[in-house]
Amino acid sequence: MTHSLRRAGAATAALIAGLLAVFALSPAAHAAAPPDAQTVLSYWKDKKDPLFVENGSALTSDQQSEIRSALKDSKSDIYVAALPDGSVTDVKTYLTTLGNATAAAKNNARVTVAVLDGKTLFAGSNFGRNQTGQIATLSTRNNSDIAAGMTEFVNRINLLAEGKSKSALSSGSPSSGGSGTGALIGLGAIALVGGGGYFLYSKNKKKKLAEKQAKELAMVKTTVDEDVTKFGEEITSLDTDVTLAGEGGQHIDEWQHALDSYEKAKTQLATIERSDQIREVTQTLEDGRYSLAVVKAKVSNQPVPERRAPCFFNPQHGPSVRDVTWAPPGGAVREVPACAQDAEAVERGFDPQMREVMVDGQRRPYYDAGPAYQPYAYGYYGGFGDIMTGMFIGTMMGSMMGGWGMGGYGAGYSDAGAGGDFGGGGSDFGGGDSGGGWGDFGGGDFGGGDW
């Protein structure tokens, strides 16, 4: 009897432990709602501590200390909220709300607000003309350690606040007087391994970064080359229809523009040396594809199509015809522009024809292919305003939006200096715009590998 009770007790304990393990591993168990903006703001104000840390954050105590030191040494106002992984599902809304509240409490002085969702960094500021997101992206790409990356982020923001945007956006690690922590870390490393060893370490790190960037550039150039080739094939296919239309077809202005766009895209692609030049090619392709759509309509005696963003699912499909409601796997629902074929597929419950690219031997949608595809997407969609914010939110590409010049702060506000305690009052930052301008967010994952 005693043995039976013991066995039953042991079985019950094992069952409970198993259930606890399942719940602990369940993503839903970790996906708690983020603290409201007022709670975070009150902590920053009352504790005079620029780093708010929620239970379950990915930061270790040592990392918290390093980040606090960098923030407190900062010459500009930077506030960070470190939250458990998966806390923020609507980054734009959360960062906008937090940014508005912080800026208002600071009498609309210069403010930068960052959110660490696990190891993913999102950031926005009310200055810098949408460059905060680029800085967040650079800081995450250059560092696998969160503390080192956040220190670099602080240094870059300080350079930006000083008007040194070129230094703030340089590909290498910046040197800045904005944080004594970075200097101390550098001196400590030199003392530890010696001047020669530190030089070799830095040189090796830069070499690896250059190799990584070269690999990424080659990969995206292959993708763009496919897009240019596809565009040329469509022009060739339409040539017969234009010829059959006689002089009327040859006199369609858009036909010559489409041909010129194709030649221009080929020339641009052949001269690419930097990743940011990718967007020039996709901008040309977007423009040319719209001209081609106009030609198709005219030779078929159809109404000229509206100038809309390319199909979100595959920019090779040309201009979209309408917006559809769609959500990526595990992501939030949003409105995205779609071509007629993909719009019908989504509305009928089928999968659209997604533009996929090769990443480490695997095919995945271009919007989840990593930071290398940022210029690719920007060229296609950057000319259509805030549409990109809603389209890519919650995707890999969405975490880097701040680098795409999609809104953000800077217009119409004073250059009041930062520093000191929180002020009181202050109007709603953003001039009545519910977005508040905090669309300038971006970054990536610390320690997440290349992608």
C-alpha cells in the first residue's frame, strides 16, 4: 500500500512537472502584454533611471549595468525599455505611444526611445530625419552582445544629436564622447591582450564584416538580376501586341519609357558596388513596370491603371489593383496591396504567389530574408509613403523600417537641448498626428546570426 502511494505520488509529481515544462516552453506563456507607456514613463521619471527592465527580459544583471552606464553617460536623452521576448506585437503603436508620452514630458526636447523586445531592438527619436532606425540596424548587425550593441547605439545617437550624421551612420564602429563606457571597454581590451593583439582583433572583425556584407550584396544582386530579366521577358512578350497596334502602339509614350527603364535597370545593376545602390535599380523597375501596365491597358483598349504600389506578395507582378486583408504566419492582420491574381487567391483563402529568395540554402519570402533586403524593398515601396509601415510590421523587414525614411520626427520642432530631469506638460508630440512621427523605428536581433 505504501509503495503504491509512493508510486502514485511520484507519477503525479512527474505529471505536474511535465505540464509545467510544457507551459514554460509554450510561446504563449511568454507572450505577456507589454507594460503601458505611463508605467514605463513613471519609472524613468521617478527612479531617474533611463533603463526600465521588465521581469523576463533577456538582459543579464551585468548587461543591465553596462547599458545603464552608457545611458547615464549619454549627452542626449535616450530611454530604453527592456521587455520579455514577444511582448510587443504592434511595434508602431507601442513605440508611438511611448515616444509621444516621453517627448511631452520632456517639453518636446530631443528624445530617443528604444524598446528591447527580448533581443530585438526597436527605436525612434524626434530628430535625425528618420536615421534612428538605420542606427539601430547598424548596432544590431555589428554586435552579437546586447550590452555592446546598445553602447554602440548610444554612441551613434550622440553623434547624430551633435549633427555628425555621417559618423553616426558609418559602417564601422563609431568613436564618441557620448559614453565613457565604450572607451573604458576599449582600454580594458587593449590592456588585456596588448596593443598588437587588439589591432589584430579589430582587423579580423572588420574583415569578417566586409566578407559578410559582400556575400549579402552578391545574394541580393542575384535577386535583382532575376527581376530585371523577368521585366525584359515581359517587354519582349508585349512587343507583338504593340506591333499589331500599328502606329498607335508605337506612339504610346509609356512604351518607350518602359524600354528605357529596362536598359537603365541593366546599367544600374552592372555598376552596383554598395548595397544602398540596390534600391536605385528596384525604383527603376517599379517605374518601368507601371509604364508597361499602362501600355498593356492601352493596346487592349482598357482604362489606364491607377498608380499604386507594387504587389506586396511579389513586386514582379507589377502595380497592385487593390488592398487585401492578410497576415503572415503567426503575425498580425494588415492591409497590403495585391495584384488581381494574388488578391483573388487571398480572398478565397488560398496562398498568394510569394516572391521567395535563397537564404543559406533555403527559400523564404523576401520580407523575411534579413537586413540585406532592406534596400530591395525600399526601392519598390518607398515612394508610396506610410504604406510600408503597415505592410511590413511584425516581419523581419518591419524591424528595420526606421532606416527607410518613412516618417519620423524632425519637422517643425525646435533644437532644444536634452538633459536634466523630466519637465512637466508639453503638447502632444507630432502636431496632432496620431502617429506622432514615431514611425522611425528599426533594428534587428542581437545574437541572431546573419539573419
